[in-house]
Amino acid sequence: MQKITDSSQSQVLSSSWSQSLSYLSLLFLSIFLPSLINQQAITGPLINAILLIAAVQLGLSSAITIGLIPSVVALSRGLLPLALAPVVPFIMLSNALYVILFAQFKNTSFSLAVLLAAVSKFALLHAVSQGLLASLLPQQFLSSASQMMSWPQLITALVGGLIAYLFLKGIGSKSLSK
């Protein structure tokens, strides 16, 4: 009996270490990728893929937590224009929405989950950029800020979903059975 208990405790510890290592790796990537690659067209899909991979591999709360970090880091390191500081809470909210909707529908259809999550993230950020940014930013910054928070968000969220799918398929994730 003792041998079974020791074995199961060992498996729990191993699983816990594996989860922690996965979480820290995805968190590390979400913090440092924007600093290494300062291009929205590249970092956006990668961050979105990280969020979906975290949702599948680690669970909803870990994915949401990871989604809160990148925009704060980008703002603090000057990668996100200071004029967009008022939008950061909405970027965090849109990342959480992206992860929550994906997690809600991923067992029904991975592609449907990505589509619903991406469109919702885009709609939230687009609405915020049209409303909040228009009232806060000088006209000279408004066009580029609104552009940054509109269609590129939809595209990077969709491409992030594709990257996540390919990654999860590559590691043989059981979550892709449907």
C-alpha cells in the first residue's frame, strides 16, 4: 500500500512541477517576446497563441493571468505608445475575453472557439478605440492608434489561434479530438 501512495505522490509532484514549468515558460515568453520582436504583426499572433495554449494546457485562470502581463510590460518598456496607456485595461479585458470564450467553446469546435473569441476581442478593442481614444487622443495620434486597435487585432487573434492549433496538434494534445 505504501508503494502505491509514494508512486501517486510522486506523480502529483511531477505533474505539479510540469504545470509550474509550463506556466513560467509561457509567462516568460509573453513578457519577453514583445521586447525582442517589436512588431505587432509578429508578436500579436504569438501572444494570442500563448494565451490559447495556456488555456488548453494550464486552465482558464492561468491563461487569464498570463494575458494581463504583456500590455503592461509593452507600455512600461515603451513598446506601446504612452498615448495608448488608457487602453491598457481594455487590452487586458480583451485578452481575458479571448481566453474565456475560447475555453467555453473549445470542446465543441476548436476553430469555432477561435473565431468567436477573435471576433469578440476585435469588437471590444475596436469599440474602445472608436469611443475612448477619440475622446482622449489628439487627432495626430488618433488614426494610427485606432488602426492599431482595429483589424490587426482580429487578424492577430485568428493567426494566434492557428499557431496554437498547430502547436497543440504537434504535441499531441487531447483537446484537439473535436
